[in-house]
Amino acid sequence: MFRSRANEEKARTSKVTPDLSKHPRDPQAPKGRPTPKRNEAQQRRRAVTPTTDRKEASKRQREARRADMAKQRQALASGDERYLPARDKGPVRRFARDYVDSRWCLAEFFLPLAVVILVLSVVQVPGIQSIALLLWLIVIVLIIIDSAGIWFRMRKQMNERFPNEPKGGALAYGLMRTLQMRRMRLPKPQVKRGERP
């Protein structure tokens, strides 16, 4: 009955522990670890900061980039999957390359045919110019039909072989490869014509 209110307040506050997750740490409170000495802090800062010499840093970056590009060129020539660019990596992309490389495609002859047709269209004889125009139309229609056939057959085989693999862009990748002449394709063809991919 004759208790001191001050003692009751002290008893209540000593039982309740503050919840640190709700309240941020007081900036005046100690941090719980000793302050590092100046030379330790400077060593730590030196380890984190890069070199201040921009010329030296850019020279190192150029050399690293050259080494990576040399590895990529060698991989494109040999077909080594480890160093290929990201657009050429993966089993689905490899299948698309092998599928295209194993058959004859009309699209790979587009560039030589285009040169011949352009030469014919430059000739100032009206009959030859109309033949050149007709050849343009025939070549484009044949390439579209051939590319559509390759698209559907390649998609069917991809779905059979790689049902759970992501195939995003692999069909377009294969069709773009058909537009290049075989000896100019990169990565170099790894299968012969007529060979099953």
C-alpha cells in the first residue's frame, strides 16, 4: 500500500527489454566494436580502390579484351563451345547450325545470284532488263518457299529433341545462317552435307 512509484517504474522498465527491430540504433550509442586504427583503415581502403592511373587501367582492359577476342575467333574457327559468343552457345543453337550446314539451301546462293542479276539489270537492252526483273522475283519466291520448309522441319525436330530446353531465337538463328555462303559461316560448319545433325 505504501509503495514508491519510482520503484514500481524501475521494476517495470527492467522487465521490458527494448525491441531493436522496431527501433533503429541510437547514433550516440556505442557501436559494439573498437574503432580501427588509421593505418588499418588506410590499408583496407587501398585494397578496395582501383588503380588511379587511368592509362594503366585502360591498357589492362584492352589487353584482356584482345585475349578474349582471340579466344572467340579461335572458338569460331574450331567450334569450341567454351569460348563461343553467347549468341552461339547451347545445344539448341548447335543443333540449328548443324541442321542448316547438313543440307543445301537456296538462300546461301542469294549473294552470287544477286550479283549476276544486278549485272543483267545494268545492261541497256530492254529484253535483258525484263529478264533480270523476272529473275529477281523467281529467286525471292524460291528462297521464301525453301526457308519456310526449313523453318517447319527444323522446328519439328527441335521440339522432338529438346522438349524442355528454351528455344528462343534458335529458328531465326538457323535461318540467318542459311543466308551466308557455307565457307563464310561462323562458327565453321562441323558436319558435312548430307550428314545427319
